[in-house]
Amino acid sequence: MAEFPKNERHDFDLEVVHQGFLRCRQNNDQLIVRDYLEAYHELNRFFRLSGRLFGFVAKDLEEKIHVLESHMNGPNGQHYNTIQSMVEFEVTNNITKVKHKLPSGSRSLLRLHRGLEFILEFMKRLGQSSDDDRSSLIAVETYKDTLSRHHPWIVQKMAGVAMYMLPSRRQLFETMCKHDYTHVSSLLESVVHVGKPVYDRTQNIYAEHELLDLP
């Protein structure tokens, strides 16, 4: 069973995730990068709270978030307000295909996007499970169906070991989440409800620009 950092228990706030994704999707289906990252900062807290088990995941996500924030605060920051404008700017200027000192924002967000597919599906299946169901098995099955196809064998093995250490659904919620068990259970569905359209729109943007298979 996972040993979560005692001083940070009850710190994961699904309300922050929900509000971030809710604000992210504006009129005309524009996706606001800043709100996307706000939701993702909180999602990454889940992995940090899992301690060393998901440490490698948290570190990678934090690096991608930092890249995007650096672009937003850089000289071309006006082009990084929305996912659409970022992708169009980088494709037009051939930034996605050429290596730079600061990695492409589109490449970095693609890693977050792939991770979001896993997270939303994991939350959906958790919401459909019972109190005593093992979150570890739900996580492993979800990972195999989503994120694993983007990872080399060694990362898949590391992820498998980490996920098998997760406790039951109820214990996972009670140990890590800021809100009470009943509220968290209802929030899961709400987060998936607002997060899935953000995922789907991002998927379409990357497909339109043929960027889904960026290495």
C-alpha cells in the first residue's frame, strides 16, 4: 500500500481542477492555456502526494508545465493565450519540428494532453466503482487502455509497479483529498464532465494540424 506524505494529506482539491477546466473552455471553443495549466497544477498534486511511487510522473509533468509558462511569459507570450493560437503560431513558424533551447509549447502540451486522457478515464472508472474496489487495478487497466501506448517498456513497468501500490477507492479519497468522501465522489463526475470537452477539443486541434504523433 502507498505511503503518502503525512504532512500533505487531504491536500488534493478536485474543486480547483473542476473550476480550471470550466474556465478553460470559452466562447467559440477557445481553450485558455492559463486555466488549463491551473487545473493541471492541481492534478499534478495527486502524483506528488503519492510520494516516490509517482515521482517520475510528477517531475515530467512539472517540466512541461514550466515550459508552457515560460512561453506565456516570454516575448511571444501573446501567441500562447489559447491552445489554438499557440499551435497555429508554432506550426506557422516551424517551431514544432525544430529543436530550440526552450522546447515547443505544442510538444509540451501534447504530453499533458496524453496524460489527461488517462486521468479523466481513471476518474470516470473510479466514479463507477464501489468503495472497496482496488484503485490499483482500475489504474492499471486504465493505463493499459490509454497512456501506455505512448511509453517505452521500462516506463510501463515503472508505472505498473507504482499503480499496484494504490489502496482501495475509499482509502485513496480519504487519504489524499481535501473534501469529504461524499463530496469527492460527486466531484469526480463533474470533473470528467467539464474535462472531457477540453480533451476532445484539444485532440481535434492537434489532429487538424497533424501533430498527434509528435515524438
